Amino acid sequence: MKSIFAVVVALVALQDFASALINPIIPGWNPDPTFIRVGPNYFIATSTFETWPGVPIYHSTDLVNWDLIGHGLNRPSQLALFGTPFAGGVWAPALRYHDGVYYLTTTARYVYTSEFRLFPRSFYVTTTDIFSNEWSDPIYFDFLGYDSDLFWDTNGDVYCTWAGINNAADKIYGIYQSKVDLATGDSLTPAQLIFNGTLPNNSTARPEGPHVYLINGTYYLMIAEGETLKWHGRSSSNDIQRGPSPSGPWENNPNNPILFNGANLSLPVQDTGHSDLVELEDGTWWGSALAVRPQEGNFSHQQLVLTIVLLYAHSVQTFHSLTARPGYLRIKGNAYAPGDRDSPACSCGNKRFRPTSNLTEAGVSVLVGDNMHNDIAVTGDFAGSGKRYIVGPWALTTTNNTITEVSYAELGTEDEPVTLTIIGNSTEYTLGYAEGNSPSLPSSRSIANFFFTGASFAIYNTGTGMPTLAPADFKYWKQD
């Protein structure tokens, strides 16, 4: 699970599509892509980490134009993310199709602290109609690991392959496998370490993202590797091996890594990895992979000036309405704010909002995670007089709910619409506002740090620890 933010890129180009193909094929925060073909249809699913709903499903018929058709994890019974930290949640799915059924395997990790020393259990959901957006409740495997992948052998045996560690003390990563019963998720054979990867076999090497294929009578194991200084300090790469069975033994490809851009750090695309392969009807092959486009030499995994995900919420509650005030998106607030590890009323605008106190606040956010976000919002005063203020931009440190910088600007009216703006360039965002038809007043604030999954834009409404009855009505969201 190479869980940096990512764009999905095509690895191999068909001659017929070469002139139409534009990489990235799915821009923005879409890491760890998994890729399948069913007849004339192509599908890609990606990680979502602490956001909900989980695992978007994209569809295409030409490998060029992709549409979001749903999410594999879209009910509380499938995925509950309350208390999930930044970069936790749903990791590296694998999408597969067998005998009329779509299978989506993934892992949801909820904490990183010492009481959770091992990895969580992976699980899978199924559907017979991928366009319906109706997936089953999860069936959990009985092993601890992540980046799980299903493979059906010609004799009917089903193998689950995953990334795991040898024990909680050494934490040496490897690729494990067992035969499984898909009715229960239980293993039918003991877990077997089938591959250590191609890097030094110690805790710095992290073979992960395994996929098993059967091609022309030969089995192949493709993995992602990274988290090491071998490749000039960059991650990640992809390697492929072949063998006589789904479990190996594996013959290493002398040309490994088959995908790696880190040898030349001047290339515009870096950190390529987490690949998956698909055979087309004409027998040619395509692949998908994650990648990063560094900005002005900045390799800190930042997602800047890219198309971004417009939904961030741990929430499984209905906090929005398109009918309560026709022509507006109404966000009903709650006690949680962006960054709180629960259910902020936060969806990813010209806005109408009448705050009742200094605790009621509604605005926009450049949201990286619970410990890193910049917000600008409309709020009230302590007396509840009806006066409105612009608050922000402000950011959180590693101690959540600690305001490091904040400023207030009194608005001129109690009811004029307010436009909040976020302008991004290659290295920073600028937050600003305008009241009515007045010009926007920008206030520059840069988000610059190590980002594991990339930034999202969000609109939110919060009572800052208290219930709030003041709705926030957003008239439009415009993104160029």
C-alpha cells in the first residue's frame, strides 16, 4: 500500500489510443489504483484513507474517458471511520471479477498507536452489478495484513495474497499467501511467506501491493516496493516475477524494476508504483499506476494545483440537503470541526450563513488531515449580536484543536452573501473572501509539509464543540 497521494497513469499505450491518451487518466487524489476489464468495460478503484464513502469505482470503455459510477464502501455496515487518524482508513483495494461476481478486497486501519502493533484484518465486498452501487456487507479474512489480492486458479482454488510482517518486534515485511474459503473468509491452508521482495530483507524494505496473474500458462507475481534509500531515496517501484504456481518459487525478472522513475529526478512524473495489469480483447496489455508530479522541485508528496477530491468526511450521517433551500447546498452543522476525528459536517462557494455566536462557524478548508488544514470561514461574536466576522486563515499543529494563527475581520452586513476563495499555485494556497459585490481580500497562507495523501478542498459548518442550529447555505462551488 503505497499511500502517497496519486494520480492514476497508464503504463503501456496501445497504438490506436496513443493520440487520445492523456496522462494522468484520473487526476488528483486517486492512489493505489486497481484495474480490471470485463468485456468491453474497464474499471479502476482507488484508496480513500480516512474519507467516506470509501473506494471510488471509475468506468471507461476507451481507457481515455473515465466516469465515477459509485463507491464500493458506501454504508456504515461496511465502513465506520469514527476516530480514524490522518492516513488511516481504507488502504489499497484490489478489484477482481470471477463468474459474474465483482470482488473488492481492501483493509481499513483505524489507529497507529502502540496498542495496535499489528495490521488489521483485510476484508472483501461483492456485487453482481457494479453499476448499481450496491455492494455486500464485508466478509473478513482471518489474517492480519494489508493490500490483499484474490486469484482464482484453473482448478478452482482461490488464493489470497497480501503484505504483512513477520512479527510485531522485527516488523520485516513480506508477501504472504493462503488458500481461502470465499464463503467465510477463512484460510484453508497456513499462511505462507512466498516472497521477500528484491530489496534487502530488513524492516526498511516494504514489498507490498501484490497481484498474481496467470498468463499463457505461467504465473506472475507483481509487487510494489519502496521505503528505502536504494532508489536514490525515492519510492516507489514495481517488480515482477514468474513461477510455476501461484505461490512460486519465483524467478526474478533481470530487468526489474519494470516501473521506476526515481533514477532521474528531473522527470516530471515521480514515485510511480502500485501497478495493476489488464489484457485487452486484442491480446495487448495495459497497466495502471500511481504517480506524483513534483511542483518546482518539491518532492514532499504534495498535491498542489491538481484536480482534487471534493468530499472529505468521516461522516455516515446525512448533514446536507439540496431541497431545504432550493438552489443551494445546505450544510447542517454539528459539534465537530475539520480535523476532528469523528463526523464533521464537511463536504467536498458563494455562501449564506447567519452565525449565532463565536462558536458557530461555516467556511472552506484546504484539508490535508486532522493535523494539517487551513480554513477561512464566517463566524459570529461572543455576545451573539448578529455581527459577522471572517475568521482565519488558521492551521492546526500536531496537537489538534490548537489554533496557531487566527485573525478576525468584521463584515459590513448581517445578511449579504459571502464568497470564500482558495487559489492554488505550485507551492501554496491563498485564502480570501468578498462580501456582496466587493473585491476579494486575499490572505496568503502556505501549506507546506510532508503530505502522505494529498490535500482536499472542503466546505463545512461547525458548532466548535457545541450543537449548532444555524445552517450554512452554499449557492455554488466553482473550480477552475
